[in-house]
Amino acid sequence: MANTTTLSRDERKKAKRTARKKRKADKPLKPRDYPRGSKKPKVKKLARGQAKR
């Protein structure tokens, strides 16, 4: 991103937003190949201890 010290606050926000959008378009995230949340560690209810009681 270019140097934004000379811009006003609103112009700086616009510049940052366009840079973010451009980056998102250039480097899209690949779709995940595993179900969401499946890699979280599974915790048995008893192991939680005093929480959830």
C-alpha cells in the first residue's frame, strides 16, 4: 500500500478499503476440504470440571 500520511482521515480509510478489496480479489482463499469445526479437540463433559455445572 502507498504512503498514506499525506491523506486526510476519510481518504485514508477509502484507500485502505480499496487495498483490502484488491487483495481479496487477487488472492482468494481456497475452499476448505474438511468440515468446519472437525479439527477442534473433542472434550468429554466430565473433563470440563466445574464449568457447565
